[in-house]
Amino acid sequence: MSLVDASMLTAAIFFAVYGLACSVECGVALSFLTGGQNQTRKYFTPLWEVTNVFLVFGFTTVAMLFNNALNFLSRALLSTLVVGLFALLARACVVLVLFYWRPDRLPRWGASLFALTCFSIPLSFSAAGVYLLTAEPFWSSLVGFMIMLSVILGIVAIGKLFLDGQSDSKRKWSGLVLYCAWLMVLGSFLPLAIIYSGIGLQKWPIVVLDLLSIVGLFMASLVISGKTNFKLKYYASFVGLAAPLLLAMANRPYLVHAKIKLVDAFGAASYAGAFLVGTAIIFPLVILGLGLFIKLIKTPG
Amino acid sequence: METVAAGRRLIGDTLGFHLFFVLFGVALPLLICGLEAYSIWKKRPAARQTAHEWSKALVVLFIAGAISGTIVSMQFNLLWPIFTSLAGKVVGLSFALEGFAFLIEALFLTIYMLSWKRFTPLQHWLCSLPIVAGSIGSAFAITTVNAWMNTPRGFRLDGNGNPVDINTRQAVFNPAVGTEVTHSILSYLFATTLVLLAIYAWIAWRHNKGRPGPRLQRLMLGLASLAVIFGILVAFTGDRAGKFLAKNEPAKLAAIEGLQQTQTNAPLLVGGTVSGSEVKHALKVPGLLSFLATGHFNGKVTGLADIKPSDRPPVIVHYFFDGMVAIGTIGILIPGLYLVFRRWRPRIAHRKIMLKGLFVCGFLGVIGAEFGWLVTEFGRQPYVIHGVLRTADAVTQNKAVIGLGETFPLLYLLLLALSIFALRKVFHPAEALHEPS
């Protein structure tokens, strides 16, 4: 693997980890809307805002390592990403109000605003991701629609699986249905849309995505039939992390499909190696710390 | 030009807002870590309780800072792509280091906050060390980028304006790093200490009618001593920064003092009003500028006449510089007076007027830090990278930026108001009125 590919994958990993953290937060927001706040209240803390560091890091990686493309990306994506920036600020405001002002009861408007801002952030960044894959806004192509649909379903499914678990029968089913719908879109409709639109993405990552979805659906069928007690949330997280990476791999050799190649955008040959080694050293520590953070949140103090 | 003005306004607002949280984000972890170490070493539960209170405030400030930091990072990339592209090639490693440090700080802060009652005091204190390393490390890394913008080194531009012969080490450790990093980090410590002192002065004034209890007195004594020490260090590094400017950024120094002609025995202008490129009605202290800039009263200081008109910074920086110096002086004098009175005239030390003075110093500390950065940024204009890239050439060509100038500041104000509201909910400095049970 070349330095350029490794740089692209590193950025994708950071965005994927951020997406996963966002999914859990979106799950909390949804549970507030659907009246399940008693079970998920302990996950609601302003400390979640620190997961924004993954977003910063993903952005910094793209901006620093693929700096030759920045001017183009700024012109193309400013309006799309500004929605995410507004949502970031608005979510922080809503979290501060809900957490410190109304710790005992959540007003409906607050829960709705929290959900709206929570969803707007990953959707804004996914819309930017669609632009990189198709060189078009997401509403201009079937592939764009399918990716956005899979992002929405993926966020909701992962969020629900994480927060509802598989113990409560009513909630278990809604999480499972969303999980299956997500994998159907990711494994079937999205590849079909890519073939139909003929945008010329690499095939093997799409095949891997397809296989991952089939395996995920098979596992779901085993869970539904009661043959295994495997926790689907872990597999869902794995697919959630793998999907952006695979789509980025499918877009190779381009950063912006058919417009800017990765090698042309890459402008950090002098220090990219050091950066990637640093990331490789620090990333396991970060994941370990994140695990400890989640454990501490779950454990009563 | 519309996009340039909008871009400048937007990033200016964002950075100004971010700085408010940054100075606490950098300084508070160090102060909390020190206080917790003191509580373990001297077995003082009161100090540990105070550290806990401060850490609750740190969380709220850190969250708002993390959000504004995310916005800063994205705005740099989206609004100033030409600048970020060039800087990314040369000092991109500093941006990355800042990200690493921020990641460590954020992660350990969450663990630190969730483990007050779960870890032993020593284990808990050990958790604070990576937070301190992260906060100081990220401040260091990002200030090296600003220092590089002032004294760009470690590359040359080819015929197409692309940087070649890049030497990252030379770029990161450029000549301005030493003075700028020490001056800025010390000023954050100075400002934060003044703010904490102001809060406790307010508590003493409000709750004790000028007779604070022993715990509150100990806290005020410690914070006033730290404020004086940090203030003197800031003044010392500021003096070094002035000498550095005279040698490496003469245009900035000339604009700060509104000095028209290159001259020896150059006067220092105190106060006055800026009219065009001149400072009028100011108090002139003969030779002092030469002395501060070169170490000799007859030293030669470059004037604006020797700078190309298209390269001259706006003389409005004179206001910011004077404001910064005045605030720094007041910030040393009032806590210093408090310490003197407390030692020899304790009754005067806790009079209303003294406590009010200390309270005002808290606001001034933050304004002083903001003024300091305004001097740095306005003083480098019309360049964003000194002598290399003009601000007007660095902005995005996306016209969408024009419509954003109004909306972001409104959200910043809302976030600031909510942060203060959240601080009032979680941070209870009045606990310092009582000894812990």
C-alpha cells in the first residue's frame, strides 16, 4: 500500500470512528423522542462533545495530507459542510441547555432539536463524502440517494442496537428491522445503483461490502431464530467502520471521482510518513481510552 | 474583495471566540494538576475539593472550546484553502501534532472527570498529567504555526508559487517560536489566574462583607501570588518579543508605535489617538522605544517610511498594544498591592475597593489576552504569511462565505451565554467559604 492510500485510509478511519460515536449519540436523541430516556439517560453527557476530536482529526488529515485539493474542495463543499458546522454549534447549545437546565425532565422541543442537530452533522459530512464519490451533489444521482439512505439507516440501527440491547422484546425488534433494512440497502440497493449509474468505482470493495452485508443478514436470521445470542451491535459497528473505508477504496485512484486524483491532491510527502506512524501509535491508545470512557459512563459511580 | 472581508471577519470572530475558551483550556489543567498534587503532598482535602470545583468548570469550558476548535479547524480549511494548502505542505506536522495532543487531552479529561470517586487520589492525579501534556502540547504546536506565519522559514517558493526544498524542522522551530510560545502560554496562565482570583474576590465581597475565612484567604493569597509571578514572566517574555519584533518584524513594531521615520533615540508613544497612519496626542517618552527594542537609548528603530506602502500594517494596532500593556501592568499592580496590604495592612487588603479592583482584573485578563492576539494578527497584515502570501490572495473563491458573517457570531454568543449559564450551575466557588468536613 502506498503512502497516499494509507493517508486516505487514515482519514476515512477517523471519519468512520466519528460516525460511530455520532450513531450512539443519535440513538440517545431518538430514545428521548420515543420516550425511552429513562434507560438511556446515563449516556447523555456533554462529555460526548469531545468525540468531535475525531472529526477535527479526520479533517486535519485530509487538509494537511491532500492539501493540493483544498481550494477545489473549498469551492465545492463549503455550502454542504456549513450545515454541519451550524449543527455542531447548535447541538452544543442544546446539550448545555438540556443537561444543565432540565436535568430531570426533557422538554419535547429540546429532544426534537437535539435529534435534529445530532442527525444533521453526520448527514452533512456524508453529503460531502457522496460528492467525493460521485462528483455530484447527493440529490443528483441514485448512488447519492442510496448512500444517504444507508447512512440514515445505519446511524439509527447502530444507535438503537447500542442503547436498546437485545433484551427488551419490543425494542429488540425495531433495532433488528432497522439493522436488516440498512444491510439490505448497503449490500444490495447501493451496489445495484452503482452498476446502474456506471460511475466506474472499483469493484472489489463493493463486493466485500456486499459480502459483509450478507453475513450480517445471516447473523440476524440466526439471532431472530434464537440459535445464537450474538450481540449484533458489535457486527453493526464493524460494518459501520468498514463501509466508509471500503467506499474510499472503491473511489481509488480518485479523491474526487474523475476530477482529482489522490496522487495529485497529495502534498505532504515530507512528513506524511511521520504522521502515519504517529497515528498508528496513538490510535490503539485512543480506542482503549474510548472503551474506558464508555465503561465509566455505564458503571454507577 | 467582498469575500476577503467576509472571510476575515468570520475567522476573526471565530478565533476571538475560541481564544476565550483556549486560555482556560490551556491554563486550568496545569493549575488543577498543581493543586491536586499539593493536596496529596500536604494532605489538604480542601485543596482537592477546590481542584474538583475547578475541574467541573474546566469541562464546560473545554466542551465549548472543543466545539469552537472544530469550527476553527474547518473554517481554516474551507475559508482559507490557499493558506492552509501552503501551510499544510510546510508546517502540516504542527497541525497534526496539535490534533494528537488535543486527542490525548480530550480523552484523559473524560476519564479524569468520571473517576474522581473511583480512583485513589494518586491514581487520579496521574490521570491529570496527560491532560496537562495535551493542553500545553496543543498550545505549543498551534503557536508554532502562528510563529511560522510571522517568520516563515524552512522552504522556498518555486516559479509557480509552490513551496520546495521543505525543511520541516526549520519551519516548525522558526525564529519566533521561543518568544511567541512562552509569551502566549504564560499570558493564558496569567489571565486564568486573574479570572480565578476575581471570582474569589467577588465571593469574599459578596458573602463575607470583606472578612473572608481562612480557606478563602489562603486561596486568594495563592492566586494573587501566582498572578504576580505569571504577570512578571509575561512582561519579561513581552520585552523579549519586542526586541524580536525590532529585528525580525520591523513593520509590525513601527505600526504598533506609529513610528514614521527610521530614527535613533526613538520615543515610546503612550496613549493617543490613531489618525490615518499616525498616532496623535500621545505621551512621548524619548528614547524608550529604542531602549526597549534594542537595549540602547540610541538604538536605531525602523519607521513606516522605510516599509513599502503596500506592505504597511494598520496603525490601529497601537490601541491593542497599549491596551495589552496597560492591562498587564494593572494585572500585576493590583494583585501585588493586595499581597502587600495582606502582609502589612490586612484590614485594607479585604476592603471593598480592593476586592472590586481584583474583580475587575479578571475581566481585564481575558481582554488583555485577546488584545495580544489582535496585535499579532493585525500587525502582520496585509500578509497572512509574512512576506509570502497576502491575506487577499489566501481566501476561498466561494461566494457563499459572504452570507455566513452574520449567523456564526450569533451562535457563538448563544454558546457563550449558555456556557456561562452551565458554569453557574456546576461551578460553586462559594464552597471555599467553608472548610471541608
